[in-house]
Amino acid sequence: MATEKQILANQENSKLSTGPTSEAGVLASSQNNFRHGLAPRHHEVFTFLQDEDPQKFGELVRNLIKEHAPQGETQKILVRRMAESEWLRARAVRLQTDCFTDYDNLNEKRLALFIRYETTHERAFYRALKELQTLRKEKRNIEIGFESQKLKQAAETRASEAQTLRREQFEWKKMVAESKKEVHAAAKNGQGDQEMAA
């Protein structure tokens, strides 16, 4: 356990440390404790491993932008998130494959970690996709809002008219059935009166 004197000395020494000041030093220190790149700590910096091609990532981003045609900053961010999530998911799969190169010394803990990250990034991809679709749907609903209200009112009117028509048909059928009963009863009574007179 550190003594009070050691703690004070450490606090004084820490005041003298300012960390890296140059751009290269800041960039180098940002890579401290960089293990596998599956859980980036800084959103602003998307890091590539040595065996990865940043141009392929750019191509993935362009393809997703072409496919989803994001409108507005939020949609662009969601498409970028989708690209990053897919890239990290693929990285996790590659790292899982690397675990099997030496099957006799398989590190099951490490393999489980990569599987967990694969699942995490796959979910993140679909969450961003769902958010993008929800945003678009809301925007469409706002754009069509007035027209859709008219359509809804027209549908309600048609449904009401159809219900009124069904009610009227039921009433007519009921009246016809009652009329037939009365005619049948009258015919039966008329036949009974004829039998009595005979």
C-alpha cells in the first residue's frame, strides 16, 4: 500500500505530465492498448488493422449510400454507422477464423469474445437500418399527412355507407320475411275458413 508521502509525490509528478503534444504523438497514444479494434473508443476515429484496405471500406460506404440515398445529416450518420458495423462484424468473423489456425492451442475465451462482437455489430447494423427506415417512414407520413387524412376520411365514409347499406338490406329482408309470414298465415286462415264453410 502506498504511503501518504508516495501519494503526494505521485500527484506532484502527474502535474508535470502533459501527455503527447504533437499530432503524431496524439495519434500514436490513441493506439495504446489497441487489441483487436472491435470496440473502438473514439467515434471520430475509425481504425483499420494492418491487413485491411481503407479503400474497400470507402467502397462499402459508397455502395450503402448509393443503395439507401440518405437525405439529411441524420440519415448519412445512420448509413455510416451501418458501414462501420458491417466492417467490424466482418473483422470479428476473420478473427474467429484466425482462432482456428492452430486448433490444438485454441483460445476458447478469445473465440467467444469474437463471436460476441460479431453478434453485437450485426445487431448494431440492423438497429441503424431500422432507424433509417423509421425516419424515412415518418418523413413520408408527414409529407403525405394531409392527403392520407383525406384518404382515411374517405375510407371511413365508405365503411359507414357500407354498414348503413348492410343495415338497410337486413331491414328489407326482415320486412320481406314478415310479409311472407303474414301472407302465409292469411293463406292458411283463408284455407281454414273455406274448410269450415264446406
